[in-house]
Amino acid sequence: MADVQASDAGFVTLAGNPPPERASMVRFKAASGLELRTCVAPALSASMPRGTVIVCPGRTEFIEKYFEVGRELQQMGFALVILDWPGQGLSERLLGDSKKGHIDRFETFMGALAKGLEELGDRLPRPYVCLSHSMGGAIALAAIAQDLVKVEAAAFCAPMWGLKSKFFGMSYLVWAMRATGRSGDYAIQPGPPERFENNIVTHDKRRWQLQRGLLDAAPDLELGPVTWGWLGASLDILATFTRPKALSKVTIPVFVASASEEKLVDNASHADIARRLKDCEHITVDGAMHEILMETDDLRAEFWAGFQRLLKRAGI
């Protein structure tokens, strides 16, 4: 049984995974009407903050999984905000079956990000740096490209800018399911619980076990496979990235890290989009699986080194 500890801020905390210093939980209603949960933590030096890092997690992820990242960002001098996306974490879910990984359209995610930054603006010192992972990378890139959020630099960890080809082959089936009112049905049926030995996201057993411990401590954090609605919404937003001039407004410094042992997103999309961005460094972390920031210390260090180069290029 996980050693669950009480948190005055209302977070789920385990021994060895404390929240960032002076972190607080803020709930707000997005334009969609959904109640969302965010974690806000100030810079360690309140009088001289370096800026704010906006942490955009991936699908199935939640605030507490990024406590370690948040503490590291504070050590770098930043304030931070971490969002539980609509439909996951302890934000309001979209369907009666809360385990279904569902969204109606990515504009719901993007609107939540923009509204959260607007609501919290007086607590988030400039400049802004976006740090996003996987699905969060699709949300963040679209929001930046469409001028919904304004940041001074952006780092992308294994971003979901393309899916494996088998999903694109399902586009007609996705259309049919949405057209016949079955958007809320599972596109992939739930399977047996994941074991560390067959996981495809990290080589680091301690960090993998931490996530499992959090889910055991608070089962409401858990999210299952995607619905047809989520898959259709994902294909829709990814299609926008391929349009001519779709990324022309993304002129800020960008850092992209791909994982060499990637099994979930399409690494070729990283190279394609990186070439189309005006100021972008793209690396591949050799030996890393999808969740680079939850990987072993040496692989995580490669990402953080690139993040520091990004900050230098941005003058932050």
C-alpha cells in the first residue's frame, strides 16, 4: 500500500514525492463550463522570479506526476503552473464513464489552457516558457500557432504531432463512429493492468512505480483508453499542422526532444515540423522511451541540457 500523506493544498502526495514549495491548488471554470484543477507554485525567490514555466502534461497524466519536474523548475528560478486537462486528472470528466479517454475537440483543451493563464495571470510572472509532453505538445503548439497563448519560448518532450500510421488508416472508421453518435465509445478496449516489464514509456522503475502508487492512492486519477471522439479530435488537430503557413506565427525559440525507442507518437512528424519552425533545435535522446522526463537520470539530463540551451537562446 502506498504511503499516502495529507496535503493542505488538496493534492495527492506520497512519501518521496512532495509538491513544489508553496504550491497551491486553484480550480476554475473553463469556457466549456468544465471545472478544472491547476497547480500553481511561486519561484523560490519571490522578489526575483526568472519567469513562469507552463507545464502541459500528456494524455492520462495529472499534476502529481509532475511534482519532481516542478521542484526542478523552481530550482532553476521559475514559478510554474501545471494543468489537469479537461477529462483527466481530477478535473471534471466529460462522460459518465470517467475512465474513458475522451474529448470532443482539441479547442476544448486549448481554451482551457488560455482561460487558465488568464485567470492566474497575476500569479505568473513573465516571461512565459511552455514545457509540454506528448498530447500536451499538440495542444500547446496549436494554441501558440493560433495566438491563443503568448509565450517567449517552448520546449516539447516527445510531442504528439503525428500518430502511428495505423491510426491514420482508421480515419474512415473514425468518421463513421462520430457520424453515428458513437464518439463516446472506446476505440481501443481496456486491457490488463500494465506491468513495468511490458511498459513502453520508461526504463526507470522507481518513476514508473510512483505513477502506479499515485493511481492506487487515488483511483479517480486514472484514465483508460481513448474513445472514437478523442481519436477523431486528434486527427483533426494534427491535420491543421500540415496546412501551408500553419506554423508561420511560431517565431519563438523552440526545443524538441524525440525518444529513440518511441512506440506511441510518430517521430517523423517531429523532424518535419522542426524543419518548418523558424528557430528550433531538435534532438533525439538515444535509449529513451516516450516519457523522457520520467526516464532514468542520465536520459532526463539530456532533455534538461537542451532546455537550458533553449533558455539561453531566448535570453531567459
